[in-house]
Amino acid sequence: MEGFNYSRVSEFVLLGLTDSPELPILFFVVFSVFYLMTMLGNCLILLTVLSTSHLHSPMYFLLSNLSLIDMCLSSFATPKMIMDFFAQRKTISFEGCISQIFFLHLFTGTEIVLLISMSFDRYIAICKPLHYSTIMSRRVCVELVLVSWTVGFLHTMSQLAFTLYLPFCGPNVVDSFFCDLPLVIQLACIDIYVLGIFMISTSGVIALISFLLLLTSYIIVLITVRDYSSTGSAKALSTCTAHFIVVLMFFGPCIFIYVWPTTNFLVDKILSVFYTIFTPFLNPLIYTLRNQEVKTAMKKKLNTQYFSLGKTVP
């Protein structure tokens, strides 16, 4: 416990995405648009599912919770990153840095379990359709969501349990646009190589095992739908394809960052942008553009809102 004798840094310096003087304005516009569309898209899905009675089914209940998590995941670091594009010195307090690590692992851990729950829902719907209403009851769906948040909370607390006791006395420069665990623990004033590898690999192994579990479930589903009629098979295949695209976009960057950590900070930044900004943005597009029920419900909702103006959504 020698580390307790060190004086702790009060803030960290974030290097951001780029040090080029020409790119901040472009990045500010691009990421502001992405963030705004992410919030609006996921919020629209959430409100549509909540206010449309025929969408009150297990699949859409889980989908609405995914939209909620995506809004949270997109908000823990993106607004600060956007504001920092015009800051001369990008800093974040020690408490703020720890908070970002907490929320990152909370939301990603929760989303991992929720994606597994959504895969389980599709497996039951396709492989055991006669028992679907019994197995996927309202109570079970609520329990799956609660388990998702509980696992996410326990996961992030397990990461912070060691991080909070590390001595940070300098340097305090984080080569990213937010505080991520692999980058922050490298700044500790003691040798944490073994501990660091263990903590980082734990997240990576969880992501890898979860991805393989999901991949297996989708393979089973695809084998099952071969015996369906062409119409039923096409619908099941379309749904599973949408789910798997989301899974691949979310797990791919996480696995690369945490299972095979590299010293290429540019690669890490690109992957971090992908799963914290692009994935929450693409989820609404994937689920709405490939789902006729959600699109129809959204059109009705928008037409109702604009009816008084004499306008309709095409």
C-alpha cells in the first residue's frame, strides 16, 4: 500500500482525436450531427414503442431498452468531446475521469447482456414458437432488463475497485477523447503490468465469450429456419441479420481494444469512436429501416403530430 504516500493528480489532460488545427471545425459539425441524430433516432424508437399498443411485445420491449442504453452510451463522453474541439487545453477532473470509466463499463456491460437477451428472445420465437408467450412473459422481460443493468453495474464496480486505489501522481496525459481504462491505468505511479493485463483482459474475455455465445445462437436459429416456408424464413432471416449486424458492430471494436490491446493509439481512437458514437447512431437505422412494423408505427405517429398542419409523412 505504498501508493497511498503519493500525491494524487487533480486532473487529466485529454489529447482528443487530432492535433491538426484544420480539422476541429469539421469534426465539430460531423459529430454534432451524429450525436443529435443518435439522440433523436433512439428517442423516436423509444417513444414509438411505448405509445403503440401492438408494439408492446417482448422483442420491442427489449429494443426500446437498447435505444435507452444507446442514448446513455452516446452521452457519457460525446458532448464533452464536441465542446473540447475548440478548447485550447482539454482537461477533465480526476472524478470526471473516473466517472467516464464507470459509465462506459456500466453501459457496455449492460448492452452486452441485453443483446444476449434479445438473441434469446429471437431463439425462443423461432425455435420454440408454441412456448414463446409462456417463456417470454412480461415478468421475464423485465427480469432480463434488470439482470442486464445489474451485471453492468457489477462489472464496472469490479473495474473501479482496483483503479480507485492506484496512485496517480503524474504523468496525467490521456491520448484519447475520453478516459478509458487501458489508457488511464498506464498512468499509475507503480508497476501495474500484471494487474493491468488482468483488468483489461477480463473485459475482453467477457466480450469475446459473449460474442461467441451470440454467434452460436444465431447459427442455431439459421439452421432452424431452413425448414420454414420461404416467407417465414425470409422474415426470420431479416430479423436475425439486423440483430447480428448490431452485435458485430458493437463487439468487434471492444474485442480488438480489450483482447488485443495495441500501442497504436490511432487505431484505438477509431475503434473507440465506432462503438461509442457510430454504433448508437446506426442501431436505430438498422432496426427501423429493416422493420416494417416500426416504420409504419412511426409514420402514424408523425402523421398524427402534423395532422393539424395538413401534412403527412410520405
